[in-house]
Amino acid sequence: MHTLIRPLFTAATYRGWAHTLLGAALSVPPLTAAVLSAPPRWALPARIAGFSLALIIVITALGAPRAARRGCVRLAKGLLGTGLPLPAAESPRSRWINRLRTAAWLVAHMAVGVAVITLTGMLVFGAVAFPAVWWGGGGEIAVFGERVTVPAGGEGLWTPLVSVGCLLLAGSMTAVGTAALRLLAPVFLDHRPAERLAAAEERMRLLDERNRLAQELHDSIGHTLTASTIQAAVAGELLERDPAAARRALTSIEETSRAAMDDLDHVLGALRDERAPKAPQRTLADLDALAESVRQAGAELRMETGGDLDRVPAAVSREAYRIAREGLTNALRHGEKTGIGLRIDVRGGRLEVELVNRVRRGCGGPVTRGEGRSGQGLTGIAERVRLLRGEVSMGPVDQLSGTAADGSDGARWRLVARLPLGTGR
């Protein structure tokens, strides 16, 4: 009894009934076209052929648009509670196969919908009609061609029980129809093996893109926080001795923080699958602003550029800027503020980024794990260079190894990245 009563009090039953109602409504156009294609004056074999052919053509046309398959999947997910994925990218061959699968699903949806709506409609009518006739003083009701007498008074007390039975049976019929469609939906609407592979590749692509955006966010915010912290300390020292310089440092903090907020909005918007604001990506053309932000942090930076930077491809230019920014951030965190040298040069089909900074006394340079988050920065640099098929080297420089970008002596840390300007090495 509990199995019969429960469907009447679950939302899934009514959602399933709504889904079958849509199936019954969808059956109206093809059935109408089929009936019109089989006029009574035709011989019976011709009428059957015309009816069947029109029905097949209209149902196939309904299932042909890609939007139809997507709509069927959404309805099955929302009303039947299936976990079907949305349609993925399709090859020409898969497109036609899926159109036929969608048409087959529409046939099942329509057939089950017509059956469930017809039976539940009759049962609900009976649930209302029997008590109504009894309450009205008795009478006769036609049931499947048979006339049933409903007596008045106490003899007709069985009619409420019949009404309850009709409602229970209607709920059960709806549950059975919904279960049947829920079983058939994966057969006709789920991804085929080729689509599953395409969907997995798309998920991997999205994951790689999200990882790239997370790395960009780390680089941008990390540089901004490092520079802002140092600039705040400089402003505190100069507040009484040189108010103008302190104001410049505070202004620089405001500007870099605002730029970091723009980057944060852009990346978080993309990670939330929203339309991110159109924020321009920084390239080597923004090196002067980057160098100025480092100098505003109280660091001594000597920057040199060589070659025609304008002919550097956009992708290489963006990644080279990020490498330089992350290298300068590590230099501010782990090195001395003096003797920082940055050289960016185009030579022999490659773009070379070299950064040298003095190491703090007692510190061997930026570490790849442990101290702060520098390991993420160095790992990010190596990943960017690898993706561009370039070469990277980083580590402490011996005192006698020669003059590097900063022209200084003493313990130093050196980062060199060489990026090919073409697609190959």
C-alpha cells in the first residue's frame, strides 16, 4: 500500500507527469500531418503507407536541429532527474547518428506521453465522476462501453473508495511511465564513446585554461602585494623626512592595487564561467610601467632592451612580460634592493630575458619550496618557458662567472629564459 500511496506525495511524480504531458503535446503535429496524409478515399494499404511515411518524416524533422537534442537533454535532466551531459562537439557522422537517436527518443517520449496522459486522464475523471454522481443522487456512468450504476445514499459509499483507487492508480501509472523514460533517456540521449572522448578532452582543455588563469592571478597579485608591502614601508620611513616621496609611494600603491583588482575581477569572472571584463593583457610594451613600480618599491633597477621588440609575437610578448614580472617579484622578496638588473634582447630568432639580483647575506637565493610562495613562481616560469618550447636556467651565480645584466659583483641570483619567436625551436 505504501508503494501505491507514495507516488501521490512526491514532486518527482508530478515532474514526470509534466514531462509525459510535453511528450503527448509533441505528438500532435506529427499525428496531425500523418492523418492528413492518409485520406479516407485511399485504399487501406496506401493509407497505412502514407500515414507511416508522414509520421517518420515529421518526427525526423523535429529531431534534426541540434537545439532539439539539447532541449530534450535539458528536459530529461530537469523533469526526469537524469544526469545526462549536454551534447558535445560532433563530427559529421556523429551528427547524423545523433539526429536519428533524437528522433527515436521523441518517438518513445511521445508514445509514453500519450499512454500516460490518456490513462491518467481517464482515471482522474473517474475519481471525480463517481463521487459526483453519487453525491448528486445516483445515476449511471459509462466505463469502457459498459454502463455502471451508482446508487444513492448508503449503498453508494463505495464510490469514494473507487475515487481513491483511481488516484492511486493514476500516480502509479505516472511513476511507471516516468521510470520507463528515465531508463530510455541514456540510451538515446547520452554521449556515445566518441562524444565522451571529446567531452573529456574539452574538460581537460578547460582545466588547463583554469590552471593558466590561476597562475596568472598568482603572478599578478603576488607581484602587487610584494611591491605594495615594500612601498608602504618606504612611505612610512619617508613620511616625516620627505613627504613628497611618501605621497608618490602611496600613489603607486593605489595604482598597482587598482590594476591588481582589475586582474582579480577578470580571472575570477572567467573561473566562474561568467563573461569576464575585457581587461587588456600586459606585454613587453608595459615594461616601463613594471620597472617604475619596482623602483617605487625602493629598489634600484637597471633595465636594458635590445633588438626589435615590436616584432615579438603577441603570445611570446605576454609570457615574457609575466616571466619578467615574476622574476622581479622574487628579487624583491628574497634579494637585496640594490643591483637588480633586467635585460630583454631579441637576437638570432629568440627573445632572451635575463634577470640578475644580489642575494641577501646568508640566503642562497629563491628556493623552489618552503619559503613563502616563491616555488610557485619559479615553477610557473619554467612551465611558461616549456610551453613556448624555450629554455630556462636559474640559480646562484659564482662571483667569478663574469659580469651579468646588473654589472655587479658578489653573491647573485640569475634567471635566464630564451623563447623562440617562431613556432619551432
